[in-house]
Amino acid sequence: MTNPKVAIVTGASRGAGKGIALGLAEKGMTVYVTGRTKIVGKAKGWDGTDLPGTVEQTAMECNDVGGKGIAVICDSADDNQIADLFKKVMDEQGRLDILMNNAAYIHHQLIEQKPFWDKELNAQNILNVGLRSAYVASWHAAKIMAKQKSGLIAMGSSFGASCYMHGPAYGAQKAGLDKLAHDMAVDLEPFAVQAVSIWMGPLLTERALIAAEVHPEQYKDFIAMAETPQFTGHILHAIANDPKAQEISGHTLVGAEVAQNRYGMKDRNGKQPPSHREMLGSPNLPNPARVY
């Protein structure tokens, strides 16, 4: 596929999703920005303060950077709302080139240094909005992309799939996303559609900046090495434009590595984000065995 034009980024009111949507919009794409936030104040930071950002705001910022942002209020826990989203995209655009599965349930105790049983049980909702919701959205996207014989389905993952990070629910969700990409790529291969999972490094998001204020010593080094989430948007656009993208379909990619080694890309201000592989672990390599 070359010259991708239409994308969906789930969970894009703020954070990684917002930055990825902006990164795609900077490349001139039409980006459907999904999320639940209509007004500021519904989402809270780690210290209880209101987080900025709404789907409308992200869409407007997409317009400001050269793309076209379309805001869609969509609860990724609701299968019917997800189905309506894809119908809307097809009714309005007639195609879909990139799906970025970013939406995830972020529990208020996520970064607390407690064993999982001392956190609320609903912390496991990331396995619903995060893993299951990515499967549902990808199911809809695959139907469209297989028919048009082009497209990219991407999962927003992290080194938490390999190392201990924020507890077992978070880690299982990230490892699950990697496996979704691996197995979806097998089914999508005959249709020239790719699926990848991308390990993003530390990201400069609203929550990260608040966490740095709440836990300054813990997050000092984090902030110094953090990537902009727009960087991942640029990586997705490069993969979607890559005539040899099938070579990496099914792979779990370290974003910083694929940007540097395959596409010669840097983050804003010429910064080359570090890999973190040596410290945090390596993705599994795709296994060629296929058991039906």
C-alpha cells in the first residue's frame, strides 16, 4: 500500500492516541479520532486533577497540523458503537487504510507499587477495553481491508509485554496485543494487509507529566528519554507507505528501532529515542508454524 489516506485511532482524546492521531494528520491523512470524552473533567490524572483533552479538541488539532480530524464519540467497551464507527467511516470515505488500536482502560491505581491483589479488582478491565476491544475493532477493519486488498492494523503495545510493568493485568494485555498482531497477520497475508504490534517507549503524555510531578524521583529519567506520541504516528505512516511492509507483518516492533533502522526517522527536534531493549527485554520473533 502507498499513499494511505484514511485512519482510525481509538482512544485519542489525549495521551498516546492523541499524539498518534496528530502524527498521522501531519502526513495529510483524514483521521477518525475516537474516545468517550466530550468535556474536560471526565478523566483524572494520577493525583486526581482533571486531565485535558476531548475528541473534538484532538480533531481540531488534526486540522491545524495539515490533516482532517473527524471526532467520533465511541466507547470501545460497546461492540455496537464500534460497529457504528466502521460503518460511518465506510459511508463517508469508502475505504480504511490504517487502524491504530490504542484505546485502553487506565485504572487509577495502575502505577501504585502494590501487589495486584491489593489493587481494586476492576484494574483487570484493561483486558476488556484494551485487548478485547482491539480484537473487535480489528475484526471490522479486516473485513474492509481484505476486500480492498490493502491496509494496516496496528496494536499499541509496550515493553510491559516482556518485563514486569504495572502488574499482571497490564502485562497480559500488552502480550495479548502482540499475539493478536502475529496471528492476524497470518490470516491477512493473502489479502496484502499487514498487522503489527508496536512497542512504544516512554511517552510524553498528560498522565506521564502528572506522574512525574507525583513521583519525581521515579520519573526523572523517564521524562528525559521519553518519545513524543507523534513519533509513533509517523512510524505507522511509514509502514503503511512501505512497499515491502509484508516483511514485518506479524512482528512486534520496537518503535525506536524500526524508525531508525528501516526508515531513517527521528523524533522531533532530531532526537533519536533509545531502544530500551537491553534493559526491558525483547519482543518474541514470529513463529512460522501454523496449526489449523
